[in-house]
Amino acid sequence: MLDGDNTNPPGVEAERPNLDEGLTGWVIGRGETYENPEQQDAVESGALYDILEQEVAPLFYERGRDGLPRRWIARMKRSMHLIGSYFNTHRMTADYVRGYYVDAGKRFESLTAEGAARAKAVAAWRQRIRQQWSSVRVEDVKSAVGSALLVGDPIEVIARVRLGDLRPDEVQVQLGVGALAEEDRLEEAEYTRMTADEKPSDGVYTYRCAVPCVHSGRCGFAVRVLPYHPDLVHPFEPGMVVWG
């Protein structure tokens, strides 16, 4: 990691440099992924050896009368000039402070205030969720969607969800919509929170949601239920989910 006089001062956002190949280094592949990891290893290792043999080694061992690899030195200087102001410990620490430490400090103060009242409430909620989660299930999912959709058409879904003794404000029922991959698996789904009717029927709530179809091709949807509390750090933190 590089550091220097051109480091941005704390609180000033550094502009990410344009790290085009040929200016600062070399690229192996273009971000492709392979289903067979052995094939990916073979392709990328071959690309690595090609770059080393055809570009890196010649550039380093090409020397002038003074014995210096002038083009190699120019590449290294250019890399330090472009990268040094962004990839440095000052910028990294500032990112952590802005992105994590400040929020974590505020969260700590909030949870520990008034005798840690909010922390105790979260602990009690966790215990309640663990005791009641086995009774949560998606009993039925219906959609008025026909056999074909146009991009922009709404996807309207109704789900009947049994919550047992839990309240609607203690869970999130979400509708996920995305492209269908192999074996009808959702790929890169986007999730939207569904809303519940106010009056349940025998502990079963009816949730509704309508989202636009944004992609062409094969499209699918799924409904899932997650525990919810406003003081959770992450929605998946309890490690519980029910799929419909």
C-alpha cells in the first residue's frame, strides 16, 4: 500500500483513479466466471503465464546502455502517480470511519442509553422469535399474472402467511422477482416488502404486493419471511428465513 504527500486530507473524498490496463498494471481475464472451477484455473493460469512471458519479462529485462529498464521504470512511476492518492492508509481509515465506526458508535450509545433499555428489548425479541419461529409458514402464494408479460407490466402477488403468535411488525414478508436460471432458480432477484391486511383470519395474514416486470426473458418470483426488528444490524442477522 502506497502513501505520500498527495494523500487526501481526512474528510475529503478521493476520486478513484482511472486504472486502465497498460497504464498501471495488467489484467487477467475480464471478470468471467466458469461453472467448472478447474477450467477457470486453467484459463486464468494460462493467461497469467502469457502476460509474464510476453509483456512483463520483456519490459523488465529490456535495458539500455546504462543498464536500467527505462520503460519498466516509467510504468512503475505512472502507477505510483495514479494509485498513490487513492490506495493509501489515510483514505482506507477515513472510509472505515465514515462507513462503519461513526454509525457503530451512535448505535452503541443508543442501545446502552437508559440502562440499556433498547438492548434489553432486542434480546427479549430474539428470545421470542426463537420460540415462535417454528410456527411461521407461507401457506399459499397466488398471482394474477398470465402466461406472458410485457416489460413494465405489474406482477401482482398475494401470499397467505401464518405468523402464529408473532405480530406483523415483528417480521418482513418480501416478494423477490428476478430472472429464472437453470432448474427455475431465481437469479439476481430484487426484493420488495409486502403489506399485510389489518384483520387476520385464524392467525393467517394476507400479504399483497405489485412490482413492475423490469426484464425480458423468463421471469419468476418467490415469497420469503424474515424476522424484523428496527435495531437489527442486518436483516439476516438472526439466521432465520421461511420460503414460500
